[in-house]
Amino acid sequence: MKLNRLGSAAAVLSVAALALTACGSDNPTGAAGASASGETPAANAAVSGTLTGIGASSQKSAMEAWITGFKAENPQANVQYSPDGSGAGRKAFLAGGAQFAGSDAYLKPEEAEEAKQVCGPDGAFNVPAYVSPIAVAFNLDGVDELNLDAGTIAKIFKKEITTWNDEAIAKQNPEATLPDTAITVVHRNDESGTTENFVEYLKAAAGDVWTYEVSGDWPSDIQSENAKGTSGVVSTTGSTDGAITYADFSAVGDLSTVNVKVGDEYTKISAEAAAKALETATPVEGAAENDLALDLERDTTEAGTYPIVLLSYHIFCTTYKDQATVDLVKAFGNYAVSAEGQKTASDSAGNAPLSASMEEKAAAAIDSITVAK
């Protein structure tokens, strides 16, 4: 099997520890924040206190890097993160059990409405922070990579294609020596934003095969191997000959990966190819001014674009109960989306960068957080 790693700059998310402060309603407060140039409040005046975050396991490596970098500039600030999964993170946030969530999917309309109960009348908002391709990763002795189209990927994960030498795979890989090894599908068993992003691609690009509704939960009637979190599915796949899974590319280690057919060509997975997918993304219809949730064009035919992309968010309240909490949330949130924070994450996790314009929008959104009145 071949070692695959991302090679680009970073986007970011934020993280936090086991103390929490309730979110409130609105009204402006001028707390220190990052500028569009990437300067963070941490560079000017250190903040203190404890921040609590729960969410996507895909962001674990990047978050560890952000915590270290932020802590170095703010030694009195305690920042920890529990990578329990996107669904768990959103649930904890909406229950008032975390000051922010890390999520590979933006808040659903009903969740956005629920957020008003803990965040006040203006609710919560989504800030893109971490961009990474989702690898279709497999463990097959002697095979470093494969070319597959969307329909074949969908049939594999739907368990309609069950051996590695199936004709549908073989005809796309005439130079590969494919064994008759059984395919073992490994999926997430927790509610997962990575699952939601992956099946959203299958639905958009191979809807005639993948007829399930888009959800963060794996279809219950597809029975196969499963594990919790990114590390769980990667570990299970790595220890199972013939296994295949989907996971954040930065976490797949030495598993082999699939080149995905886009248009008439197969696109090799990379941070650069994933970043191209954001160029055609559109704002979610009806989103509030500072909500930066995006819909991706999963069925793109643009050459060189890798369409199975994980766009992960930080989800914040529009208001918090006191100035100290506002300052801490803004300082850490801005560090994560600053040029410095993104480089720190990229050096550790290898995720793709946010564009300069998105960095600026993210900083402006975070700077809009105020003290509840």
C-alpha cells in the first residue's frame, strides 16, 4: 500500500475544554478579533478562561495544532476539544453543553431554530474552517490506487459489487492485477458529517444507484463492518484485507486511495483538487448575513476537481453571556481562521486552505459575536 498525504495550506476550526458558559441573546459588543490580514487578538492582548468544544473527529489533528499555537500566545486560556463526531457536537452545542461545535455539516433548519433557545433570538451561525478531501480508501495487497467512477463507488458501498476483480472495477483499471478477494465495506456507526458529505456525493453523482436520502447516519439496511469516528474506520480498514472505507484524507495513513472520475478523466486526490470544489460552491439559500454555510456542486464535470470534499465548520452562538466569554470565543475562533492558524493546521494535518476572501468573511462573522442583553 502507498503512503498518501495532503500537501497544501490550511483551513481551520476551533476547539475547547470541559467548562461551559451558556449562550444568550443579542446586542453588539466590541470584543477583540482578527483582522482580514490574519492578525488575531491573541497577538495583541492575551485572553484567559476555559472554552468547551465538541464535534467532528476529522478535525482532530488540526485542532491539536490550533490549541498548541493558541495556548502559546494565551497561556491563561484553557482550550480542549472532544472529537466525538459532528452529530454529537451539534447536539451538545444545542443542549448548552459546549460553547461551540465542530461539524462536517452545517446546521439543519430545525437545528438553527433550536439554537435560538441557547443562543438568543439570532441563534447560531456556521463558519467554514477546515477543508479536506474525503478519501475512498482501501486495503488491498499489491494495489496502490484504483480508478473508479461514481456509479461503481456507489455499487461497492451498496454491496452490489462484492469482489475486487468485478468487471466494473477491472474495466476501469486494465493495468491492475485484481484478486478475487471479497470487498468488506467499513462505515461510520456514529452520526457523522463525513458520512453526510460522502453520501451527498453518491446521491448527486450516482443517484440512479444511490437512492437513499442524504443523512449523517449510514443506511440501516446496508449491513457491514462499522466503527466509531475517523480513527475507527481507518483502523478497521487497515487491519482487514479487502476492506474499503471513506475518511478524511489527512487521516488515512498508508491506506491506498481511489482516483475519482470527473467528466472524462480520473482525478487524483489532493488538497489542491479539493480546494477547486469550493470555487463553484454557493451560499445556502436563506442563510443569515453572517452565516457562511455553503452548498457544494458534487456532480461537477470540471477537470482536475476532486468532488468528494469535506467542508467542516465551527458553529458559534451569535451572543454569549459575558464579555470574557465573548473575548475568548472570538480570540480562538479568529486564530483558527487566520493565516497563522491555517498554516499551523496545514503543517500538522495537511488540509486545504481557505481562500483569502473566505478568511476575511470568516473573521468578520466571528467579530460580530456580542454579549447577550
